[in-house]
Amino acid sequence: MLIASAAWAQGAHGSSGSGNILLYALISVAVLVFFYIVVQVSDSLLVIESRQNSSTANSNANFSLFPSWKEIFAPRLPDFLKNKPITILKRGHDILLEGEAARVVDKSVAANTYAVQPPNFVGISPIPKMMVEVGTEVKAGDPLFHDKTRPELMWVAPVSGEVVAINRGEKRAITSVAILADKEMKYRSLPSFKLEDSTREALVSFLLDAGAWPLICQRPFGVMADIGEAPRDIFISTFDTAPLAPDLNFVVEGKEEAFQKGLDVLNKLTAGKVHLGLDGRGKQEPHKAFTEARGVELHYFHGKHPIGNVGVQIHHIQPIAAGDKVWSLGVQEVIALGRLFTEGRYNAERVVAVAGAELKEPKYVNTYLGAKMGNLVEGNLANGHVRLISGDVLSGEAKTAEDFLNYHDDQVTVVREGDEFTVFGWLLPSLNTPSISKTFPSAFMPKMKFRAETNTHGEKRAFVVTGSYEKVLPMDIHPQELFKSILIGDFEKMEGLGIYELLEEDVALCEFVCVSKQPIQHILRQGLDMMREQS
């Protein structure tokens, strides 16, 4: 305005016409700025009103008249994703390891012993009520034990055979019930059940009697699903982005009918929606069993690990608030649920990825739930100095050859035991150390594959703030503050910082990148247990 006044005065005294030109230019700029502000404010109000009135739960939906920076610089997506609901996330980190399982199922691999393990389930009595004893002959689907506080909640045999061991741990808590499998499987016959004509209460009773209820996981806390209360929603992730995870598009082949029937069952169990998270990262469309599923809401996701985790998908579809209860299942759990109705029996068959660079031949095997670990890798180890992991390298559990695959796991990972000291430690420019730190050359080679080993490259240190957690956790949560609030037992901060949305697998990458070497997953479980006791 000062410049305009000077230009006006200069023009009034009869000097050159340049002052008038400058004046008109400034007025034009002022008018454009004014209209820009009016349009931006109006657009912002339109966005707020649209989100309040919209029925969609996708917080990433753009209601603006103008494209956002994320849309302008979004990655190039394949044609099959056009006009599809997709969430694109930037944060995360993919750990590429050698030893990916070849897409072939080796049916010659067979375990001789299987087990159901009570410690796999959070919130049940550590000493459940046994319904069998050593020497009992059981069929697949026969009850083994039930929860003392909820007698209707039963666990059943995954295979037929003889109960050969009831193993106990500290304070005589039961750690596993082992069954020596028959060569020919025998199944307990289930009563016929018409899903379309049934009530929810009748369906719940049928699933409890069939032993299928433990297939369902409930958030928050990762506990057994509540029998008496319907969930707000049910979520299924149809892809896994963990290191060496099985390809679920390959796993579901030939089981499309059972998968769809499982979705029909889940729709009967909730008054809300059944959400299906689909892989939007590849050039090819996911399996038709996923893309053409009926009675579900489809959501595509594009990004890095842990984008395949159902917890991350829930956060970006409809976050869990205090008092909410949502259920989640894996693809193979949904298939097992559907087989109750397509086959009329409890079929615990699983396709398991046996992966890792320490194997002669990484591959898929056809087995049953809770298979003995040693049987799955027998004759296939490249060397004997290895660690067997039930699950992936980030959130799996170390096992011995005599132990069993965990209930919800469909992956066995074999890595080299890293018990050798490295001279100068992290000072060496190692190329075989996956890291997000720029002090390692591997951080500049995102497509490089590594040979995994268990060395932590350091000991537990002071819990310092580095900002590393935020780089790999694609959720609107402050993880560093959350973990510290757990350590001091601040319940209000834990709830306010989003502990209800997390399980151990969601923060496994935070533990991987932690320069303080803190047991992040263990800390989170402590916090979840504290909050569950208070609820």
C-alpha cells in the first residue's frame, strides 16, 4: 500500500506513466490475492462440511476442489487401481531377505506330531481345564481343553491321533498338548448347520462347539473374541509385507469357495462391516477370491511394511477408540472357518512357507495347525548352526526343533545364529546389515537382499529420542512418548497416545530400528496387559 501511495503521488505530479502502470499492477495483484483467499477459505469450509456429512470412513479421501501435494506427487499406480479406494502411505521400511519360498507346495513334507499351545492365547487361564489325558485317542475336532472362566470356550485337536504329552512350564502352567498324528486323518462329524436361516446366537453356539472360536482375534489387547458382544467391525488383511512372508494370493488358490463362505459367516457375526485390505503395490491385480469377494468392503493399500498389518489398515480405515471392539482374522483362519460349512468338519490344514537363506530349498509345505518345527525343516537345513522362528524375523518366536508352530503362524523362518562378535562392530562398513541408518551403505540400496542372522549389533542402552520410530510407523501415533508412558505406568497418557490401536507386530519395525536396543514389543505387551486389567 505504501508503494501504491507513492506511485499515485508520482502520477499526480505529472511524471512519467510508469507510476500508473505500477499502481494498476499492484491493484491487480491485490485483487487476485483477495480472490485466492476467498476461494481457499470457501474450499476449506467445503472440505470440513463434506467430511462431516460423508458416510465414508477413509480419512485420506480428498473432498477439496484442488489436488493435494500427495496427489500431485503420488507414485504411478497400475491400471487395475483406477477408481479404486486406495490409501498411499510413505512411512515404513521393507526388509528384503534372501531365501524366499518358491511358489510350489511340497506335499511330501509331513509332520508326525502337532500341538495346541495355551500360551498362544492372551487372557485365558494359564492352567485350562483338561478334557483329555496322555494316551487318549482323539479325532480332528475333538475337544482337548477349555478355559476355566469360560467353559464354553474350547480348543480342539488339529489332527487325529494319540495324545502323547501334556507339557507344563513355570507354576505348572500348560505349555502344549501334543498329539502323535494318524497316517489317515479321522474327523469328528459336525451337525449340519444352515447359515442363511440361522440367528447370530445359534451361529456363535455352533462355532464354540466346533472349536473354531479361537481363530478370531479381538482388538484392543489381542485377546480372544468376546462371546457375548458383537464387534463394531471385522478386518482381514489379504497380504503380508513382513520379511519372507507367504504369498497369500498363492495360498488361497483352490480354496476360493471356503474363503467366501468364511466371509459369509463373519458377516453374520457383526452388525458392522467386514473390511478386506488388498495389496495395491504390485503390477498385477490380487487374486479374484479377494477382489471379487461378496459382502465386504474393499480397501487397497500402497506402501512399505508394515502396511500389510491389519492394525495399520484399521488405523487408516476406522481407528479403534476407547470402548470399541473389533475382530481380525488371517486369510487361512477365514478359510478354516468356511470349511466348517463347505466340508462339515474342523479342517485345520495349512499352507506354511518354510523360508530362509539357511535352507537348501525354501518352499511351501502342506501341513496342519501346530506342526512340529523340526519335521518341517528335516533334511532341508544347509547348516546346523541356525535359529528356527515361528513367524517372521521381526515379531516371530524362537523355537527349537522339538517345539511347535504357533497357532496363528503360517511361516517358518530359518536364519543363521548370530553369536559371533564382530571386530569394531558398527564401525565397519558392512554390506550385509539391513538398516535405515545412513552410516551403513545398505541404507542407500533399498532393493538389496540380505542374508539374515540374529546378531543385535549392540547391547541395551539409554532410551533416547532419535525420531527413528516415526519413520517406520505409518500411524498418527507418537510411539516414543507412548513407550515411555508405559514404563512409568501412566494410564491416561497410554490411552491418549493410542495404545488401543497397537499390537506387538505393529511396532516390530520400531524395535528393529531402535538404536537404544529396547525390547519395544515386550514393553507394549506390558502396557496392553496393564490397560486390560484396568478395563
